[in-house]
Amino acid sequence: MGIKADKTNELKKGFEGHVLLPDEPGYHEARAIWNGMFDKKPAIITRCITTVDVVRAVNFGRDNNLLIAVKGGGHNSAGTAVCDDGLMIDLSLMQKVDVNAANRTVKVQGGCLLSTVDKETQKHGLAISGGIVSHTGVGGLTLGGGFGWISRKHGLSVDNLISAEIVTAEGKIVNASVTENPDLFWAIRGGGGNFGIVTSFEFNAAKIGNEVLCGPIVKKFENMKAYIQFHKDYIRTMPDEMTIWMVIRHAPPLPFLPKDVHGKLVILLPFVWLGDYETGQKLLQPIRDFGETLGDGSGMHPWVGWQSAFDGLVSHGARNYWKSHHLKDLSDECIDIFQSYALSMPTEECEIFIPHMEGAPSRIAPNATAFPHRNTPFVLNIHTRWQKVEDDAKAKQWAGDFHKATEPFSQGVYVNFLSDEGADRVKQAYTGEVWEKLVRCKRKWDPKNLFKMNQNINPG
Ligand SMILES: Cc1cc2nc3c(=O)[nH]c(=O)nc-3n(C[C@H](O)[C@H](O)[C@H](O)COP(=O)(O)OP(=O)(O)OC[C@H]3O[C@@H](n4cnc5c(N)ncnc54)[C@H](O)[C@@H]3O)c2cc1C
């Protein structure tokens, strides 16, 4: 693998975290990522603890011409957190969270998971706008945009970013905010890990309390077409305080569902309401009343519990292949396609995942950050998930065919939901104007494309 022992020994000296070679304890745990499709073996892994560790790792990778992969939470389905042969810069030990309750701001280190942040912010009834699975990394999530249960009300993760500390390709530590390196600050709010390694993020947090009205309502799959025809219009009338997503999948064994529904195709409607209880219940009632409700798990639930409610369904290590795009509308033709692909799911772990967007993020100009597709009403994320290698071909075929069938209804894609789909597809996460600006920023901050294990913006 070509790295001389004296060089790694030199790196180990004074490194506060761990420098791991393939035969050393901890190496295999460190290289593991969420998506079990990737079994890559870096020549060296640096488990950083401090920003200075990150600087040393970047300098080491660059000076030894190593391919560099950066691991935040290790969650990206495209598997970009790990590489074969090169250097994996693992940030997962950098989990410090510092809450300023008076200002409602929070500083988090670059390797934090959402669960770590929620645990600290909830001590003050606060939450950052992030994703819906607690073992997701704040790093990758934020750099691609970041949306979840409170983003319709409070904006995307990038809309709440105040500043970041970044280690650049040159190994310099710089700050980025609206006043310091504003071009870099713009680029990291949607442009992914292309511009440097973020060692610390500072966010505005929202006061949401410790419990929210939330939970899933479960509807019958057999009424799917009529239900979605109602759902797509009704949820778009909701105030920003309400977020209702739709998941078509086989029912997990949820305690509030009758036993004979477990394992059957259903429409799961997880929601969060951030306003007063009675108004929320009133807004939800038409959903419960439309056709048949199979079960209702809603109520006032602890935020931390709700944030991890989906964790078990998407645990680490399974084989996953994601295909996604934004949808202009849920037209009848599109619903028919959902129905036919739901009935042909390759495994019972697959999901047709349809978040509702809009709200506060759509009131921000498309080019204000590097996350431009702000006006999309719905996202389609085809979560293809299975366990056995021998199912790889059929699972990928199903996802690919489904994606192609829904393409006529699509407009753009979320960069964080891309698989390895080629350079042209990465561009579709952006508008032409935003892409050109990203390329200019990349030329300035990483002209030799040191950070290329990502949805890459090639400086050309
Ligand atoms: C089960 C599941 C649920 C999800 N739910 C949501 C959701 O609700 N909302 C949403 O918006 N997204 C969601 N996502 C997508 C998620 O935002 C991306 O997968 C994101 O890349 C995960 O970040 P990570 O740090 O865990 O990933 P990693 O795989 O560690 O990182 C992905 C890439 O980001 C870059 N990167 C990560 N950290 C840093 C850093 N500190 N500095 C520089 N570069 C960095 C690197 O280029 C790396 O290759 C979900 C993903 C999964 C698998």
C-alpha cells in the first residue's frame, strides 16, 4: 500500500487521537460505515480528536499523495466516508457539544451525531434543525443542506449555520461566516465536503421544549391512490409548524398496530406538530378520518425518543442503495407508479419515502446558499435495503427501474441522497448559476481536488 513505516511513525508522534494501520486493534471498527455495501480498506486511518490532528492528517495525506476520505457519522449511502488504500480521516471521536442556552446557539465538533447534539440541547429545551435518524452525522448532513422535522418551521440545517471552523486543503485553519470568508461559508452550505474539513459548526437552535405532538398515523395500503390524492393537497395547506411525511413500506411490529397488520404493506404518516396541542389535533383529524386508519401512535412524546424512533429500521450494516429526486407534484400517474413498485418491493425492508418540504426554506432565495432546490414540494427517496449479497442485482434493478419511471415527474435532487451516479448527476443537485459559483469556490479553496471522495465538484 506504499506508505513507509517511518512516515506513519512520524505522524503518530504527538497525534492526540489514534493513527491506525490495517493490522492494529480498532482498525476494522473505524473503517466500518452505515452502508454494508462498502467494505473498503484504507491504508491508514487517523481518528482525530482535535483540529490540530485534522491539520496533521490533511498535510500527511496531501504530502504523500494519498486519496483522502473523510468520515463524519459514516452515514452517507454513497459510501464516500471510506476509501481503498488511501487515508481515512475519521472525525467520529470529535463529539463535543457546547450549548449557549442564553443565546440559543450551539457549537458542535465535526464528528458529532445528531443523537449527541440532541442529548445536550434538550437539557435546555432546544433542538437544532437536522435529520430524522439519530445516528446520522451532523457533518455530512449539514454540508449537503439538512432537513427534518423542524425545518419547515425553522429552516434547513444550513439556514441555521452561523459559522464553521474549517481545515483547508493547504492545512490551514480558517473560519467561515457571513463576515469571514463569505464565499467559503456560502459554498459549505450545500456544496458538501468539497471545500475542506469542518472541525466545528455553530448553529442557531430552536426552543421546542422536551415533548412534541408527534407520531405515526398508519393508513391502509389498499386505499393508497385515494389517500395520496387527498394527502398531497391537504398537507400543503398546513402551517409551517406541521410536518407530515409519507412512507410506503411493510408495517413494522409497532405496538399500536393490530398484529395482523404487521408485515403488510401500509402507508405510514409520521408527523411533528410544533404548535399548541388542540390546534395540532384539529389539523390531524381529517387525516385520521380519510378512509381507514389502521393505527395511531400519536401523542406528546419526548423529542429525543422521537428523533430515534426510526433508528432501528435503518440500523448500521445492512446493504443499501438509494435513488432519489425531487417531485414537482404527486400526480395520478406518479401514484400509480408508486403502487406498482410498492407491490414489487424486493425485500420487506425497502421503503418509498416521501418527505414534504416547503415552508421556511422556500422563502430563502435559491442562490443565497449552495442549496438551491428550495421550492420542491416533495422528495422521493427510494430506500432499497436488503441483507444478502445475492439480492444485490434484483434490489438495484428495482430501485433503478422505479427511479427511471418517476423521472418525468422530477426536478433536481438532494445531494445527500445521491448514490454514486456520475459527475453529470451531481450537477442536478444545483442550478446552473449555483454550480458555476461552486466550481469557482472549489478552484480557490481546493484547486487540486484533494477532497474528492464526495459528490465531487471538479475544479477542472
Ligand atoms: C438512515 C439515514 C437517514 C437520513 N435522514 C436524513 C434526514 O432526515 N435529513 C437529511 O437531510 N439527510 C438525511 N440523510 C442523509 C444524510 O444527510 C447524509 O447521508 C449525510 O452525508 C450523512 O452525514 P455523515 O456525516 O453521517 O456521513 P459521512 O458518510 O460520514 O460523510 C459523507 C460525506 O460528507 C463529508 N463530510 C462529513 N463530515 C464532514 C466534515 N465534518 N467536514 C467535511 N466533510 C465532511 C465527506 O465528504 C463525506 O464523504 C439520512 C441518511 C441515512 C443513511
